[in-house]
Amino acid sequence: MASMRDIKRRIKSVSSTQQITKAMNLVASSKLSKAKGRFMETQPFFKHTRRAIGNIVKGNGVTTHRYLAERSVKKTCVMVITGDRGLCGGYNINVCKAALNQAGSKDTAYITIGSKGRDYLKHRNKELAFCFRGISEKPRYDDARLIGEKVLKMYDSGEIDEVYLAYTEFISTISNEPKVIKLLPLNADEFESNGKEKDLTLTIYEPGEEEVLDYIIPKYLNTVLYGAMVESAACELSSRMTAMDSATENASEMIDDLNLLYNRVRQGAITQEITEIVGGSNALE
């Protein structure tokens, strides 16, 4: 059995860890409210951009655009959004597993946003096209635009034939799940139009539908990517908050158990001392 000194040292160590996890829980909780606000702000622009594409595709029947037309798939690209730090439960591992499941046995190149995704895939000898770090908790639209431009350049050059995005969907503060969506080529059936198709055919686009799609689809992809980055940031913070809260509670239980053990050992030591004193006293009589 451990000595009282060892138990007291362990209680002190667990208490110090508990203070750290409690502080990290409070920090994550504070950052989470701001991250959720940024996530809600991205939704209106995303919906309007999606509706504009739907108006063109549904109303004018444009399905031959290079970002809409299906092509023979020789190489797949999967973009993975993870965090730059750990201590957030299964957040990073779950989205990485979802990305690997989507790729399957295909020839796949990965683009990682976050250090944890890069480390996870590099450890498994996966092909990494680009790696972006330091933007997981506070993503900016410029970051999404830069990444989107690189992806579109690879797609236009024929280096990749389809693009998927693996991120974490925010359900509630205590619930989220990994999700994989297809970015390229776009599925025209998934876009909703704003009105009846017979009315939309009267819309005239200048200089033309193809040129308008050339402009708006990259904007849409950047918006989707930025929205996924912001949503994943909220999920990372909520996962870290939940994980640190659970760690704090576990530390409290451990301290209680150690205090109980300490009292038992102390009581045993006192009993042994009394027994020795009584035994010595009897020996002197």
C-alpha cells in the first residue's frame, strides 16, 4: 500500500491538473459563444449564393459547365478540417476516420486544415497535397479563399477529378458529428431555385449563364469552405469544453477516492502505533 506521503503528493498533483482543466473549460466556453456567432453570420450569404446558382441551373438548364459536368474519376481529393490542438475528445480522430472512409481504396490526395489532421494522415502514409495550420480556431474568409483557389486550380488542370470536404457538423453545444459532402463536381439536383422554372427561363444573364457560373461557383465553394471551417471551430471548442468539464469531474472523483485512501492509511498507521505502545507497555510490566 502506498505511504501517506505518496498519497498526499498524488492528491496535490491531481488538484493542480484539475485547476488546469477547469481553466481550459472556462476559456473554451468563452470562445464558443463567439464562434457560434460567426457561424450564424455565414448562413444567409451561403443560402443566397446557393439560390442564385439554383436559379441559373434550374431555370436555364445549364448542366454542361465544367464545375457541374461529371468526369471520369482518376484522382480524388478530400479536404479534412481538424484542429491545431488536442484535448477535445474524439473531435479530430472522428473526422479523420470519416475522410478515410470516404476515400476508401481510391487514389486520393488530402488537403488538411489543422495540424491534427496532417499528423493523423501523415502517420498513415497518405498523400498530402497541401497542409494549412494555425487557422482552426479563428478562420477567416481570406483563408478559405486561398484554399479554394488552390483546389480549383488542381481541378481545372485535371490533377484531381472530384473533391470532397470532411468537417464536423454542429448539432448542439454537447453534440456534433463528422460529415462529408461533395464539392466538385456540383450536383445540379441539390440546388433549389427561387420560383417556378417557367418564370426563371425569362431571366437574362449578362454576358451569359456560363460566365455568371464561372464567377459565382468559386464564390459559392469559398463560402461553403468558410462555413465549414467556422462550424468546425465551434465544434472543436464545444468538444474541448465538454472534454475539460468531464476531466474536471473525474479529477474531483479521484481526489475524493485519494482522500478516503489517505484517511484509511492514516487510521491504520495510528492503530499500529497504539498497538505498539500498548504492546511495549505490557512488556515492561
